[in-house]
Amino acid sequence: MPKKRTAAVIRDKNGAGIELWSRGRKGASARPLFSPASPEAIAAMNRTLNHVPEVMVKVTGGGRDTGTAQAHLSYIDRHGKLDVHTDEGEVLNGKDVSQFIVEDWKLDISKSANAKTHNRQAPEPGAKDKNGRAVKDSRGKQAHNIVLSMPQGTPPQAVLAAAQAFARENFALNHRYAMVLHDPATDPRHEKTESGKNPHVHLVVKAVSETGERLYIRKDTLRLWREQFAHALREQGVQANATPSALRGKGKSSAKSNIHQHQERLEKWRTEGHGKENGRNGPVASTLQNSRYTSVLDEIYNGSKPDESRKEKMTATRANVVKDWLATATALREAGNNKDADRVLEFVKNLYPVKTDHQLLKEQVLADIDRLRAAEVASKPPVVDKPVQRGDDFSHER
């Protein structure tokens, strides 16, 4: 059975992956997030206080068969219009690149490395279990789809170079990989969605290594990958940070990427025209999104109380983070660094309020209701008083 492997860890004390801050502390006692005695830790703290752009690393899925893997490769290279950068340093271009990579990686052969999962059959479309829930595809992945992204305005070539360095560090001579850069200058579909305006790299990694090890991506793996990618960007001269969201005071929970993408598709469909005149159908409704809208509308119109457990958990996390930031300020003062201590206190004072996805959606719905009411009022013709004419009878019937 293949061994579990998550990721290569950079051991250079000045590189990515170093423990620069406290993570996931347990207990009521507060402790400094950054060590005043470590120049690397102070540099990381300053990046957070200065709101340096944060990197984004996420797994968007993965092919469980050769057809799905090839389809994704065709999608990211826009069916041969964009360059594909391989782990062997080649730059490939053309409609047949996706098929070439699938055959070169021998994906249909590599499935034997984990026969237990690959011998399973894909569930039928729309299949439900005995509890009425959708049946999940339990086949092992043949490839992982990863996105490495930076905010709009970051030099795209620097993002690509950093992604190449990141991939070499983690996968070279072990897992086969290929990547494609998406940026406004080259991607014909880059402006179609809001997230697409950010320069990003689509990285496809073969799930089973050349020695039969399977790559398992855990939460800690993604945290480490963010740090490594941010470090690689800084090596390219780009200011980048990879601080955990809670430490940055990110008070809202993150909307799931599939919901966010569905909202973008819906907005694109609305703004670019729809209906029978252009033969375009709207996006298929998202079940989870519909349930969230139902919950919000039920609260607005019926006064129902939403589940507050998520809010309570986020509030408790925020309280612990604030305690740790205050402990950081105290440690800085004790080290004679009053200037940074004052900056930390100012940072804490300006943290965003804690808001759940439900609260954010409620604010959006209320704003939409206000806009609709304002538009309705504006569309009504003004009432003009009719001038009184001689002979008009205003007497009431008796």
C-alpha cells in the first residue's frame, strides 16, 4: 500500500516553514504571537501590521480518472491557447498538450498503485444514499488541482516564477506536475469573473509519485504551502504574506469556493445578458446557497433565530487572538520596542468585527431589498395635481 506523504518541509531557518508565530494555542493563558528576539518573526509581524498582500493557495479538486484529468488540463490551457510549463522545464502549447501529459504521466497505469480505491466505480449521476444524501465519489485521485494566487496588480511573471520555485521545492523528481499562468494579458477568459482578474497559476500534480507514494493534502499542508509560496514571491521581489486569517483579524468565516464561484457565474449571466434571445440558460441553482438564502429570508420576514454556534466559536477565537496580540505588545515593550508595541495596539483596535457568512448574506439581502424599493419608487411616474377647471363639480353625493 502506498505510503502517506503530505509535503516536503523547508528546513532552512530563514526560509518558509519556520515557526514564526504561535498557532492553535490551547488553554486560557496568552502568549506573544511573535518573538521580539527573532528578526524573522519581527519581519513577519510587520508584514501583518502593514497589511502586506496575502497569498492564496487552495485545492480546487482533482481528477479521479484520466478523462477528468485531461479535461481539466484542457480547461486551464484554454484548449491549447495558453502555455503549459512542465516539471521538466518544457513549455508546451497546442490542443493535444492535455492528452500528451496524461499519456506521459501514465495516469491510467498509476492507478495500480492504489488498487483498493481505483477499483471502485464512480457513482451514478444524482445517486443518493439511504439517508437521501448525494453519494460521494470514493475513488482515489489521479491528480490534484491546485491554485496559487495573488491580488490584482501583482506582476504575473513573478507569480509564475514563484509557483515554479514552489513546485520544484515540493514535487521535483517525485511527483509529476504541470502549470499554467492565468493573467489579463494572455488569458482570453481572464476578465470573465472577479477572481479571474487576480494573477494566478493552475498547478496540476500527479497524485501518485514515481516511487508509488500517494500525496495526501491536509490542512497543515496548505498552511505550509502558503508560507512557502509567500517566501518564493518575496524571493522574486514581491511583498507577500501568509499569516493565518485569525491572526489578521479576519472576522468572517470564509465562503466555500464553490458557492463563491456559483455567485460569480450567476452575476456574469445577469450582466452579460440572458434569456431566449441569446440561447443561454442560467446557472443551475446551488442547494447550499438556496438553503442559506432561505435561512436569511426566514429571519428577515418571520423573525426566526439563526444558529449562533458558528458565531460563538468565531467570537471565542477572536478573544484568544486579541489576548495573544496584547501579550505581543507587552513583550515588545519589555524588549524596549515601544514603537512596534503601539502599532500592535492600533492594529488590535482596528480589527474587523466578527461576522458569519449568515450575517454577511443578510446584509447583502437587506441592501438588495433597499435597492429594489428605491428603484420601484424611482420608476413610478410623478403625481401631478390637475388644475381646477371652471365647471368641475367637487360636491359629494348626498
